[in-house]
Amino acid sequence: MDQNDKWVEIEIMVLPCESRTAKLPLDTSQVDLIARIKGFLLGEANVGDLVKIKTISGRELEGKLLAINPAYKATFGSPVPELIMIGRELREFLEDAGDKQP
Amino acid sequence: MNWPSFTEVMSRRDEVMRRALDINYPDLELGRIVFDYEKLMSICKYDIHEIMEIQRSFKVSNTPLYELPNLTRLVRRISEPGKGARIFIKDEACNASGSFKDRRASVTAHEAKKRGYKGMVAMTSGNYGAAVAAQARMAGLGCIVVQEVFDSMGIGQPEILEKGRKCEAYGAEVWQLSVGPELFYVSLVLLEESRYFNASLYTPFSVSGIETLGFEIGEEVIKKYGKPPAAVLVTHAGGGNITGTARGLIKAGCSETQIIGVSVDLSGLHMASDHDFNRKSFTTGHTGFSVPFTVNPDRVDVSRNAARPLRYMDRFVSVTQGEVFYVTEALVQLEGLERGPAGNTSLAAAVAIAKEYPEDAIIVVQETEYTGAGKHPTAQLTFAKQMGIEVSRGNPLESIPGKSIIIPQHPSQIGIKDLEMKSLKMRYLNTVLGNAGIKSYDELKVDEEVYLANEVRVNPGGLPELVKGSLN
């Protein structure tokens, strides 16, 4: 692969809902089992197209193009008001006991 | 690649597993219920010092054991006079990929390499994926990680998304799946196709890798303080952490140390439910895994599980999600340690349990894990609110998993709920005896009595009552 190759994410329908295991709660049994995996795009395509990719291990896979160079989306979220005062409360609780912090 | 049918793949399960592990499980069987557990463990041929050497070469082990003096002072403020044990924590976040899971993955990688495999497949949504990916790099092996990540709306659990990123950072091929137990089916297909080693969490390699953790704690506490820890608290999910830690403590001469398993209470949530999946703020170390694994340890990807928590656990307690978030904040604010949720689960219980012990007793929380985007209280609580979970301060006992998270207003509100060991043992016995078609105590042979007494950790004299209770 060279630097012009596109790193993409595809979606593969692994098991349609009717082929899934019998031991599932109702909500899960009504939806398909989907896999997402990344690799280098083989050829040119637009999001939504059926494409082929080569994964980092060299495996060739086919699936629907979800995103080109997808971002890592997990973040630290927002500051949580319910947590912000805990440190101060705990320090004050220890100090009230005449138990000053070193 | 082709996707063979679910039933077709599952019918080849034993054959695929045999090739992917090279362990002859039928050889261990000694009748209709008994198997030779110590023979299984001895398949990992190294003694504890050899395992330590392997782990050092994989940038694992010898993590610091820190005392938490400010949390101890806090506990003493809410304890009866003379009570409030010294709390210590083993900073396992210092291992190569940021958690104790490196201990399991290092021995597994060493063994996969030695047995001539070209790579490893790990089925896990937890830190173990990153550990296997990191250790694969060091051993020069390929790595595929299969995770359960998102619901049918395509929404990913933040903590698992982060773990997926970390696996990819180590160059692993990461399969991110929607909700469902067929993660196992996908892994079988990938094992079959790749001919890689099954880096199962439940092999003797994986569990022996954790023995060094208990051993290091036992040796260090005895050497510095002249006595074994009174209790070691272990975040409990699949049972490996309890089993390995306890075995290591025993090898360090700490047979009297109480082994306390701790899980986050997620009762009421179904682990295979597409709807419930994103309504929990903890992805492991919770009762949704730990209870079924405790009562039915062999329902895993290998035919005999090396992790057998009922053999080693003295006590099993649960804490609420809100209590763990509160204690995570206390660890940062009072001790200057910002760490991830796994170790903080047992730390939450430590705050309550330290109150039961005298001031000169030592209790140890045996792990921390790295924290980061996705696996941090702000990330999880922001996500929980987006998913419609009510987050508030108040009495944590009033929280309902999947509906509300209540963060304590005061340290005295941190409590624990004891899960009834006797009832868990009876559920285990009910499963084993039921599978073998045994209907009364009198049908048991002598070797079966000895085996079952070991499995549920009772004196032989106590077994009849448990067996009879389980058959009723």
C-alpha cells in the first residue's frame, strides 16, 4: 500500500436476524448481526457503495463503505456537575475533624 | 471471505478449538463430573519465578503497591473507634498496555509463539484485547481482536470504542460487532481461517499469568509489614482475576488472606439485550458477567475453564455504579491517582469493608487500570445522560441499573451488598449435577464428593447439605 491509499471503515452483515442463534432476547433477535472493520480501500468508491478493502493483516473483505478515514469518536465527554464538588466535600470533611492534610 | 452458517460453524466448534489451542481437554476428564483441575493448571509448565521472568521480558509485572493514607483517614472518620484498616492499591496500570490483563496476555503470547502459531485471536471487549495486541507485537505475532461494541442504532459504548482504538494503535485487526453472543461464532470463523492461537481468557496460561499478581502482593506485604494482608479485594467478572490472584497469594504463604470478589450491580439488565447494552456505565467487572461465570464456569470458549472462582472466593459483594464513580473521584482528589473503572470497583468496596477491620489490618485492592477518553467517569456519565439515564446525588441504594445512577453525597453512604455464597454454590451444584443427571446425594461416588467439595470450597462434611439444597 502507498500513502495515497484510503484508510476506510466498512460494514458487513454477518448474520441476518433470521439466521442468528436461538438464544437471544426478543429485541436482539429482531436485528441483524453487523460487523465494522477498517482497512485500505481497493479501487475508488463513495460512502454507501459495496467495496473491497485490505485489512491491516492483509485480509481482503467486502462490505458497505461507511466512512473514509473515520475519526476515533470516544471523548472525555463533558464535565459532570454531580462529580465536581466531591473532592472539596471530602477535603472539608477531613479538615472538620481537625485532621489537616499534610 | 465467506460466512458459513451459524449452525455449521458451531458444529465444528470442538475441532476448531482443538487446533487453535493444542490442549487435549478430554484427557483431563475423570468421569461424569470430575476433571483433574491441577493437571489442567500444570499444562502451563512454568513455576511462578519462570512466569515472572517471561513477564519481565514482556514489560509486565513488578508494579508498585501504594498505600492510600488519605482514603484510610477518610474511612477511619466514618468507622467505629479502633476500626478502619490501612488501604493499599496495586498500580497495575503500570503494565505495558495499562492493565493487569498484560499478565494474562504475556504468558499466552509466549506460549502461542512457542507452539508455533503465527498469531492470536482474542474475543473480548475489555482491556484484554489491548493486552493481547501489545503482547503480540512484542512476540512478533499477528493479532485479531473481536469486540462487541455497538447497538442496532450503530451507537458504540464509549469505553469499548476506546479499547478498539487502543488495539488498532498496536496494529491489531479489530472486528467491532453489534450486540449478541455470536461474537463467539465470528471468532470461530476467524480462528479457522487464520489458523491463529485462541488467546482465550480461560486457559491455564492466562490464569497462571495472574498468579504473579497475588504473589507480588503477598511477598511485599509480608516483607514490609511482617504479616499477610487481612483481605485482598478483586474486581470480579470472568473469575480469572480471583482464581489467579488467590493462587498467587497461597504460593506467597498467605492462605489465611480473605479473598473478596467485587462486582458492580447491574441486576435487571440483560447482557444480550440490544436495548440494555448502552444503558450500563460499566462494561466489565459487573454482576451480569460475574454471577453466571461463578455458578457455571465451564460455559466458556474452552471445555474446562482454568478460572474457578468458587474454589477461592471467601466473600462476594456488589457495589452500585454511583458508588464507583464517587470513589473514582475520591481517588483522584485525595490520593492524586486518576485511574480507570476496573480497580475502582473493588476500591469502592474497600471503603466499606475497611470499616470492618481493625486499624492495624492491611487490605489490598489488587488492580488499577489506565483511564482515558471513553473510559472515564465524565465520558460514561455524559453518555449515560444521553441514553436517558437519570444521574443525581443521593442515596446510592435507591438507584436502578439502566434507569438511574445515584452518586453518594457522603462517604458513609458507600456500602456493599453481600451476595449469598451458599446460594451461589447451590446454583453451581445444581448445574453440574443436572448436566450429569444426578438426582440424589447417594448417587455420588467418593471421588465426586471430594471434587465437588473442592469446587465449592466446603469441608466434605458440609457438602451433603449443599447438594441436597441444590437438588430441591
